[in-house]
Amino acid sequence: AEQQVWVLHVDAVVLECGGNLYDTVCAAVFAALHNTTLPKVTVTGGEGEPMELEISDDPYDCEPVDISHLPVLITLNKVGNCYVVDTTLEEESCCDARLMVAVDCKGQVCFSRKSGPGGMEAQMAYDMLEVRARGDQRFISFTLHC
């Protein structure tokens, strides 16, 4: 069965950075996609006939973008033996390492990336992932309407 999909490209222009850049851009993209609608598409043909797409030109005949399965990006910053979230630019300059984590609406980690000059013990990284996956469940549920 053939399937047609929309491809959306998002360009984010950062005018000023006060810290926590990736999380802020992620939240801005969520807000933009939450307010995005796409024209309704009707598929005709198939079963041996050429498939045709009819795209409505009525600006009110549209559907919202489904963002319910998009992960939320959360950045954790390591300072000594502690970790900090939602850092300012000054706080980021004190960080030994950074762990970016994407969590879905079920609280499952979909992606993680460590950056920064310092190291991070495996147990600390695991603890950071666990705490963020649990702690952000309310935020994720609110954002994604899970």
C-alpha cells in the first residue's frame, strides 16, 4: 500500500542565546508545529488506476499536525558530582559535561548525546536519564497531550 506524507522543514533563527539553547529551540518548534495546519488531501485511484491527490484550496479545510509522538529534548549539565537543568549561559560555562536526552510521551529515552570536555561516569549518566525520564513525564504529558 502506497502512502503519501508531508515533509516539513523547520528553520530556527536564534537572535540571542541566554543558555539552554537546544531545549529552547525544541520548545519553540513544538509551539510552531502545535499551531500548524495542513490542507486536507483526498486520494483517488489506486488498484490498477493511477493514484491522484486532490489538495483542498480552502484555507479552512485543513488538519492540525499530529505532534503526539514527537520526543521532547532535555539537556542535563554536569557540575562536579551534581547535574543542573535549564542552565543560563554563565552556568553552562561552569559545566564539565552535558547530556542531551530526547524522551517520548511514554517516558522512554529515544536519543542521548554526551558533549563537553569532561567525562561522565556511566552510573551518573544512567541516573540522569532515569530522573529526567520520570521527572519530565508531567511536562511531556502536557506538551504532547499523552
